[in-house]
Amino acid sequence: MSNRIVYRQLGGSQVPLMINVPHAGTRVPEELTGNNAPWRRLPDTDWHVDKLVLPLADVGIGIQVAEYSRYVIDLNRPPDNAPLYPGAGTGLVPLKTFSGDPLYPPGSEPESAAIEDRITRFWTPYHRRLAASLEDLQQRYGHAILLDAHSIASRVPRLFPGQLPDINLGFNDGQSCAPELAEVVTDLMASQTRFSWVADGRFKGGYITRHYGQPARGLHALQIEISQACYLDEQNPADFSPDRAADLMALLDSLARRLLDWRP
């Protein structure tokens, strides 16, 4: 795998809020595309999350978006591949889809050298840029907020029972941001009735939220995991309808503005 552009930067960083979208990437290195159907369909993509937040770049919010699929390497997992949640899950270099389908023929799974190569070429430059952007915001404004934006199918039986709420907020059990900031977010959710929601439920925040959320240093992070049922046709997830997503995009706009208004 040669050196590649692993992220896109949307908008400027003119306010102390940054949005990160680590799982919307759909690019796959040529040597992997022919393996089997999951590599062609990419069923666990965070479909169109970059489109949902793109209008927020107009108010000066910096947005970092992954270019490559999470199947290549999962940017929201620690480099040592330590598990984030008990039970079934996916690792730094996934071997199966969320539904349990294998990503590699038996005996061809990536070995340690291949995994290290992916860390070097994809994971490290992505996180180097993300860390530098947050440190710059913290230096300029005295604090920085990271909104780590994700989406997922409303039902994934292998990973969790039943159907997810529409909006799943993660504050790492209150450790990744100031309590007052978490309250701003939950107050907004409680003020609306269009979307169901939960805080620190099944999704408490992945590696990105847990690693970059250091409120004692003025770095505040939260994760939002959006059920895809509330903004797209789950039978045709690659199709995006702005009209269908309009209510959700309005809520994300309100969320961003509340985050921008907050001060430590």
C-alpha cells in the first residue's frame, strides 16, 4: 500500500468546535476490492454522515472526514486493539462485518506486519492531524470541543438486542467532557420529541471520544451515534435524500449552535 490521502478537511477551524467523521469513508485499496461481497458493498459504512454535517462548515466549524473504509482500519479503535466494550465487537482491523460475515477467505487474514503497515499509513496520519487540530483550537480559544459523529443500522443483532434509539450520545460515563457541557446537550435532546435518544447507553464513546476527551486540559469530546432509520432507507443506504434527512440536519444544526454558545 503506497502513501495515500486518508482524510478530507471541510470548512475552516474558526470556532472552538470540530466535527470528526471517521467511518463514512468508502475507498478501499485495489488489492482488497476483489476479496468478496462485503468489500464491494461496505455494509457497515456510516452512510452520508459527512453530508449531514457539511452545512455546519458554513459557520466556521472544521470537519475531518475519513477517506477509507473502516474495513481497512478502524480509526475509532486504539492502536493496541484493546476492546472498548464487553461482548461481540469489531477490532482495529476488522475480520468480520457487523453481521458476522468474513472479510477474508480462511487463512488470508492480515498478519501483524500488514496490520502495522495499515497503522502507519492510515491510522497514524489521521490521528496526527486530528490531535493537531484540537490542540490548535485549545490554544486559540482556551478550550476545544470535539463532536465525533457516527451512524449505524437501527438493528444489528450480533452486537446489540432490539432497535437502537434514534440518537445515542456518548460521554464516556461523564468522563470525556465537562458535566455542564453534557447537560447542554441532553437538555436540547429533552426539549424535542421528533427523535428518541439516550445518553451513555449502548454507545458511550469509542477510542476517539475516550482518548481526546480530557476536560481537565480544556479538551471536551462527545460521540453521537445516529440510527440510520431516522434519515435514510435502510434497504438502500447508499442513496441519500436531503428531504428525508432534513429534520435530523436541523437537530444537528441546533446541537452545533448550543456547543458553540457554551463556555467553560
